[in-house]
Amino acid sequence: MAKSASKNAKVKDLKASAEAKNWTKVIKAVRSPKTGAYTFKESIVHKDLVKEFLSAK
């Protein structure tokens, strides 16, 4: 028989999953001035700061 999770663990997981939904992985293509090749800059940012991350140079 499998153990059932305690009620406190379930509540904690719900809070954590609700908070995790506010974060987004953003990938930005950046061109190298030397070679002209593209590199990719990855970051995990809050969903409210995505436009700021993409507009920053």
C-alpha cells in the first residue's frame, strides 16, 4: 500500500506551483559583433519583466 501525502504537504505544493506559474523561461537571439553569428541568451524571469529583458541590449 502506498503512503498518502499529508494535508500540509498538499497545501505547500499548491502554493509552490501557483508561485512557479509566475516565472517564464525567455530565450533571446543575440548577434555577435565580431563574427556575425547568433548566440542565445537564456534566462528565467518573472512574467512581468519579460518585455524589459527582451528590450535590454
